[in-house]
Amino acid sequence: MQEKFETPNYYRTVMPYLVLKDVGSFLTFINQVFDIEIKMKYRGEGGRIKHAEVVIGDSTIMMGESTDEWKVQNAGLYINVDNADTTFQKALDAGASEIMDLSNQEYGRSCGIQDPSGNTWWITSPLQ
């Protein structure tokens, strides 16, 4: 008989699920830029990361490594941070490329980057 699954308290109603070529590199990148908390990491055959769950602020992202059956599925992600300028620089230092320069918008200080895994992040903070 299978045990009853208890939903973790960090699960949200909707959570992105990324399928990436190299989950380990992605975890390194997002930890350097966003200071994540890894909640779960399962390894499969050959040591590849079959499934991982991280928390950034009050949000959860799930991910797994691509296979022949499950192709890469990148995402566009919007993230609120305390300081877009600082986060933008951290992202560039960690290997991201700029896709939209920092600028003041009516909704805040914002920019766009593409991480080394191919995901787009729209980084925004309140106007100072």
C-alpha cells in the first residue's frame, strides 16, 4: 500500500515546472542571483537531477533534467526583488545575458535577462 502524500507547505496553487538540460547549473545560477532554498532534489540514472524543488521568496519552482522523451521546456519568469539594479548585476556576473536594459517603468525599476539555461527573467523592484 502506498503512503498518503502530504502536500508540502511551500507548494502554491500554480508553480512553474522547467525541463532543463542541466539542472545543476541552473540551481547554481539561481542561488547566486536569487538566494534560493532547495527543498527537494532527486537524482536519477547517471546522477542526473530527475526532480528538484526550490523556493525563492514566497514562490516555488520545480524542475527536472531533459531526456529523449522530455525535451527542454524553458520559461519566462517575472520576479519582484528589493533592488533590480543589484539583482541585474548579480545575474550578469553569474553568466546571464541582457535582453532589456534597466529602466524606470510605471510599474517599477525593471530589466530582462536570459539565464545560461535559456529562461527569461523579468526582474522588477519598486521605484526608489
